[in-house]
Amino acid sequence: MPEPDDTSREALDRLDKRLSAFEASRKDKPAPVITGLGDSGGEGFRMLGQILGGVLGGLGFGWLFDRLAHTSPFGILVGLLAGVGLSVFAAVRAATQASAKAGPAPPAAPGDDDDD
């Protein structure tokens, strides 16, 4: 706030000095971290797509095999099991890669070792 006996030039000079000090203090601080889904959300949706795609793809190939070989319902069952198995494998692999990219887990908190 300007003092009653200050001229407008003195008040502006003081304000300019305060602004420069504020900007200098902001340069030393790191930028704020913006949280949200980001890469983690994208990886989760990719895993969901892999699971659904594997199951539906396995069903589709099983149905096609049943139509061509006249082996109904065994082609659909084998296709479904193969799709589920490959989907689980792909999801576990993607989760392992995401976990490795995230870094090591924090150390566990010391707890009670009551073996009574």
C-alpha cells in the first residue's frame, strides 16, 4: 500500500522491487506437479483393451474355426480359453513393465513382529 506522503513514482518503485523479489523467489522453487490420469491411466486403458481384445478375438477365431471345420462348440471353447490366457499374459507383462518404469517400491514401515 502506498504511504500517504509517497509520490506515485516512489510507490511504483517499491512495488517493482517487491515484484522482482517475488519473481526471484519463484525461480528457485520447482514447478508444481500436476496430477491426473496421465500415463498411468493410458496404460490402464491399454490393458483393458488388451484383455477385451484377446477374449473377443479368441471367441471370433474359435467361431470361425467351428464354421469351417464343423466342430461346434469345441472351437469356441478353445478359442475362448486361448484368448483369456493370452490376455492375462499380456496384462501381467504390461503391469510388470509399468511397475519397473515407476521405480522401486518404498520401504515397508516397521510393524509389530508379534508371533504369539
